[in-house]
Amino acid sequence: MSDAIDAVAEALARNKKLAASHLVRKEELDAEIARLRGQRGLVADAALAQEVDARLAAAGAEVDQAEQGYRSALAEIEALKKLAGGARAAAARAVVASAVSPDPVLRSDEDTALDNARAHIADLGAQARLSDELAGPAAAQAPAPRSREEADAEARRAFDELRAKRQSPGAPEAPAPPPKKTI
């Protein structure tokens, strides 16, 4: 948004210069008109008086054009000031909006990391399916799922084996830890 603010500031500066040049031109023409009016009173010849009157009329028309250009430049300056205020407000709104809700086009680091993780998981899944297909139909058959009782029995057997190893005659017995107190 700072580009918009900079562009408005540049246009504002150029319009100020334009308004100043119109004002200077108008003042120069006003001075010329005053000089011509002074000369008009001194001219006695009719042909010369007509020439001075024609120059006065032309200078008056130029003054009107310069004044109209000056007013137009002032109106443009006011419009640019309003636009600059709107651009600043829009820039502030954009900052707040970006903080509140991220731009859907710009990706955050978290989004990138999640996408990378999803792609990696998809690759691993594809590799696993490929290795299953290459291993053949015998490897593809998964063992039948065990019932809960079978899994408990196997876990109990493994626990008993560990306990038996720990209490073997060559290993010293470790004292039992004191019971934990709970409130």
C-alpha cells in the first residue's frame, strides 16, 4: 500500500506545482492588464486604442483560463488529499486484516510444514503399497486378527518370562520399592 501512498504524494506535489504556475501566470496577466489599462488612457489614436483593447480582451481571456486552471488544480489537490487519507486508512486496514486473517495466497510456515508432512506420509504409503505388491500374494495376506483374550494371554506369558528371568537363582533379588502413598 505504500506504493499507492507514494503515488498520491507525487501527484499531490505535481498538482501543487501546476497550481502555483497557474497562479503566477494569472498574476503576470493581471499586471499586464493593469499596464495596458494605464496605456489605454494615454493613447489618443483610435487604431492604437483598438489594438490595446484587443490585447486587453486577449489578456482577460488568458486570465480566465489561468484562473480556471488554478481552481481546477486546487480541486484536484483537495481530491488527492482525500485519496491520500483513504490510502492511509486502507493501508492500516490491510495491516489489521493480515494480522487477523492471513492471506489465503500467502502460505505460512506451518502450512508449508503440514503440506510437506502430508506429502511425506503419502510417499511412505505409496512405497509400502509398492513393496506389498512386489512381495507377492503370499506376503500380502495379513495374519488373522487376534482376539483380545489371545493378546492378553500372550502379554501375560511375556510378563511371566520376564519375571522368571529376573528371579533366576544367579541374580540377586532387588528389594521391593516402598509403596506409594496417595492422598
